[in-house]
Amino acid sequence: MTQRIPANIITGFLGTGKTTAILNLLKNKPADQNWAVLVNEFGEIGIDGTLLAQQSALVKEIPGGCMCCTASVPMSVGITALLRQKPDRLLIEPTGLGHPRQIVSTLTAAQYQPYLDLKATIALVDPRNLSNRKYTTHQNFNDQLASADVIIGNKVDQCHARDIDTFNNWVTDQQPAKIFHKLTRFGDIPLEVLDLPRREVPQQTSHQSSHEHQHNHPEPVFQLPPGEQYLRKENQGDGYYSCGWVFGAEIHFPFDALFALFSELTAERIKAVINTDRGCYAFNVNHRVVSVHEISLDGFESKIEVIDSQLMPWDELEQILLQLGQLTEK
């Protein structure tokens, strides 16, 4: 490689719009450039990669929790695989429960110095969460914001004036000061922000001793074994639980019933790419607010991931999904 590839970490807690922001960046990137994305999800199924691949990006997925703690070797393998394809830029999306400081430490290690030019770390935050103790007392939430060089206050269209004031007051009080901040919606990050320099922030060492993972990491599963119609994978850690399902491409779910189900579930976060009777759709659910958009894929395996801070009745939910997909015995 003749030159170092610019890279950015795009972080943010669950539901802040990281994947949407990266999709926007890919849509707006220079037409003559080829970008790569390393995406890490808390769940074991891997959904974001399916969405990002629509934008013709080079995508590598690491499912199953924080890549810095649970997948240091897979992370290195994933980065190396992407770098071999000589992209013009590398974007790294950690899980919403991830730890950017440790990822920065890995990417600035000697092994990557000749190949990567790590630029500003960008953190998305929902301004409403800055007034919610559930988030402000969560160590990962605070670590993500503290380690970021750039802060994007996303989902401003859903915020009240007091939320905007809280965001502005919070970002003004940051020491050291952030090098850029902006209020936006739909994850609209200006392209020029990606080239802002990274600040040298002292690395904290308390993470490894205080952070507890309970993840059990078999080989990641992105597709069904031969002869199987569906599979289920669970994960837990950092006070959160996830359960994901993969369904065969031949199964089509009723759109209206699926929308109603996702609207009724009390889970904090649901992500899905689904074959429905109306076509292929991506579902994004954050605290029972459902957003849907059609995707230009055909014949893919449907994937559903549900994340919550409480252990949910996964068996009951699975039976509902099987009934909707008409996979149960009649």
C-alpha cells in the first residue's frame, strides 16, 4: 500500500442512528471512491451489514458484542480483509454498547500505523438522553461521548426545545472542548467532518477491570444451515439482553401484522430486514417508535434482532414469529 487509508470510528449508544448516518455518508461519498465499513453489533445475527451492503460498500461484520473486548482477533482479521481490498476510506461502527477508547488504542497500534490514518471519532447522541439517568449513569454511554472528537446531536426533529438547550449546555461544558458539534436529523453528518484530525486523548485503563462481559462467542451465524427454516441466537452483557432470528428466504411475513407486533413490543431496540407480502423492508424500532423503508434486495434471509435491558420472554416471541411466518404445525 502506497498511502495510509483514512479511517473514522462512528459511535453512539443504542438507537442514536449510527447505521442511518453511515448510509447517508455512503450515499454522498465521491462517486470515484470505494469505501469500506467494519460493523460490530451487540446481537449475534448481523443486520446492519445487510443494509450497508446496499450502498455497494465493502462490508465486514463482527457480531456478538463489543469488538474491543470480545473479538480482538476477529477485529484484526476483519480490518485486514478490508484493507487488502484497498478502500479509499474505512468507517468503523462499534456496537451501541461498545468502548471507543479501546478501539482507538487498537487502531493506533504499531501494526496499523503504516496502513491507517485514524481521523476524528464521531459520536451520535439523542439529545433527549442527556436528561435521562438511565443513560447518563451508564458507563458506556459516558465513555462514548468522552472519547469522541465530534458530537452529532441526532433526531433533533423529535426533540423539545429543552432537549436542545440541554445538548447545547452539555457540549459547551465539555473539557477538553469538542472540535466540532452539530444538531441534525436522520444522521446527516457533513462529509468534511470525516477529515477532521483526531485529538490525543489519554487512554483510561479502568475499563478492563470494571467492564464485565458475559458473552459466549461461537462462530458468527449469518445464514441458515442447509435444511433449516430458521435459527435463533441469544447474547447478554453490559446489562442488556438480545435475541435474534434468521428465517429462510422462502418465508414471507405479513407486513401489517409484523408492524403491529413491533409497535406493541416493549423492547428498547428492534432491528430487522424482512421479506414481507409487500416486498423487502427494513424495520427500525426505538422505544416502540417504528420506522420502515423498502430495500432493494430480493430472495435474502430475513433477520430480526431484539435488544432490551430486561430479559424478555423469547420463547413466546418466537412462537408469534413462527405463526406469522406460518412455520408452526397446524
